[in-house]
Amino acid sequence: MRFPTLSLLLLAHQAQAFQGQHPIHEPSISSTSTSPLLKLHKGLVEHESITGNEHNVAKYLISYLKDQNFTVESQDVGPWKGSTNPRENVFAYIGKQRKTRVLVSSHIDTVPPFWPYERRGDEIWGRGTVDAKGSVASQIIAVEELLAAGTLEEGDVALLFVVGEEVGGDGMKKANDLGLSWETAIFGEPTELKLASGHKGTMGLEIVAKGKAGHSGYPELGKSANAMLVPALNLLLNVELPYSEKYGNTTLNIGTMEGGVAANVIAENAGAKIAIRLADGTPAVIEKIILDTLLKADEELDVFFSSGYGPVYIDSDVPGFDTIVVNYGTDIPNLEGDHKKYLYGPGTIMMAHSDHEHLEVKDLENAVKGYKALIEHALK
Ligand SMILES: *[C@@H]1O[C@H](CO)[C@@H](O)[C@H](O)[C@H]1NC(C)=O
Ligand SMILES: *[C@@H]1O[C@H](CO)[C@@H](O)[C@H](O)[C@H]1NC(C)=O
């Protein structure tokens, strides 16, 4: 059995998973949105920004923040693989002081497919309305309102909106090159307006089986890659992975399987892609369990692990907020430094990435209040 350990970006494949999905279209109740919050949220959602294609929404955001008199820097992140479109993080602050005590941050990319902004009564539907343009809009308005109230001054708060969060986090990793550090970083993702006290870790795994093609009537002449892969996957379905009181079970999702070319041909190639959500331990611990388990399949399989991380602790010590534990990954582990971390935002992850992504207007409005409270707490 060979075990070359490579870093593959398995998450890139997850992003494709919704390509075939079609949003539900129902007649919309038209309603004009006039508040600065709703206007900004609408502007963000209307600019399609599936990972790799964030340039237009970044331009929109830069222009918006400049109009609000923020000092704005764009940080080149470089084109997505196979594309030439420029991509940039947007970094903004008050006046000349780019080093601030608090960072307020979220991401401007979305998962596919794009579907447009739609107001339905008190609800706002569309790709990115929740994940994470609801956070982006309410974070900006929170800072604007604190500024207008005279609560903030130069050196207090910076805003950072990154590309690439949905697929590997290249935007946030690049943000480490800004050469800055903060006392507190407030991250925006859908947490149902609660403070997340932690999130599960994540890692990816790909298994490849290489057999020998032949006529299905003469199995002795070939070796079926499918027959090699299936027992290995069955072992993984039954493997015991670390559990923790806080996060529950480590879960393993066999997201894709493929193998063979026709029913009457012995499959030469087969493979599966798997995502693991870690409730405890480290990627190294999980790797060992997986490899020990696959040894029992007694087949020569290639196993590739993507780089990942264990469960992430998040601060949740702000009075007045409910707390929640979430099972999704964020950019939090991608930002270096020993800052205090908060994770908060409008909408629920159950809607994000779905074909019915939406939130309520009052969630956005409450998120502005929540971010203001978090920023003020961090500046105490
Ligand atoms: C930005 O600054 C200009 C010039 O000082 C001022 O006229 C304008 O009202 C400011 N805009 C905002 C949104 O604060
Ligand atoms: C966690 O795993 C155990 C053992 O496999 C299982 O019995 C239990 O139902 C799982 N819990 C949840 C919430 O899925």
C-alpha cells in the first residue's frame, strides 16, 4: 500500500457540488429598500462573486467605502487557477492609521451557482444574502454608525473583506502580508446572531484505486479498481473517529465516488473524495486512524490528504449574547496572530450554500446592533 501524502485542495471540489442546483423562483413581492443597510446589502448581492470572480464586487465595495471617506487599500491576491481575472482583498480604515486595535472582517466570495437578489416581503433571497454578504453589509453599517455617533477614532477599527474563503482561504492567508496585528478580530459568518464559541476542524481526503482493464467476462484477466475501492470506503463508513463533548462526533462525508467506464468493462480507475469535520484531535491523528483502517482493506490504494486543522476555539465572553457551536470552517485559522477572536453574523448556515439562501430584514438590522456591541466591547 502506498501512502504519498500530498496537499490537495479537496475543498475546490466541494465548491462545484451545487453546479446542478436550480433556485426556486416564486413571484416576488416588490418593495423598495431605502435604508443604507438594505441598499448596501443589495449592491453586494447583485454583484456575482463566486470564488475566482470577486473582482467586480471588490470594485463596488472599494468605491462604496471611499465614498464613505474610509481610506481604502486593495491587496492583490492573484487570479484563480485557470483564470486571468484579478482578485483583491479590500482593507479600509479611518484616516491615516492603518494599524488598529480591532479588525472587523468577512469574505466577499460565494459558492456557485449565482442567483439574483430578490426581495419577498420581509425576506431577502439570493446567493450570498446570508453567506456572507449579510455580515459584510451589517459590519460596514455598524462601523459607520459608531463613527457618526463619535464613538470611534483613528486607530480603533479596520475593515477587511477577503476573497477565496469558500475554497481554501487564499484571501485571508494573503492578508497576513499586510504586516499588521490586532487585539481583537471580529469575523462575520452566519451564526444566527449568536456568538460562536468554537467550530469543528476540517480536512480532506482522496482515495485513488488503480486496477487493470479487461473484458468483464474474464475477470481473471484484469483487476477491478471499483472492487478495490468499495471495501475501503465501507471500512471508512464504519470507522470510529474522535468525539468531543463540545462538538459531538467527527463526521466523514464521502462526497464523490467515480470509477469505471462501462458495465461490461473491468474498471481500470476508481476514486473517492471525502471531507472530514473534526470534533477533536488533529489532522495527524485522523490521518493515522484512516491509514490504519485502510490497511485492513489489503489493497494497493493511493491516499492523499489535504491540509486541514483541528477544532478552533473562539472567544464568546461578551455579555448579552447567546452562544452556539458550529460545524463549518471559517477563515479564523487562516489569520495569524494571537488576537482575541469573535465569530458572529446574521442568518443561519442551514440556508447558506442552499438553493433557498435567504434571511430576514430584521436579522440584518439586529446584526448591526450586534456588531456595534462587539466592537464597543473590544475597545473597552
Ligand atoms: C466625506 O468627506 C467630505 C469632505 O470632508 C464631506 O463633504 C462628506 O460629507 C463626507 N462623506 C461622508 C459620508 O461622511
Ligand atoms: C455519534 O456517533 C455515535 C457512534 O457512531 C452514534 O451512535 C451517534 O448517533 C452519533 N451522534 C450523532 C449526533 O450523530
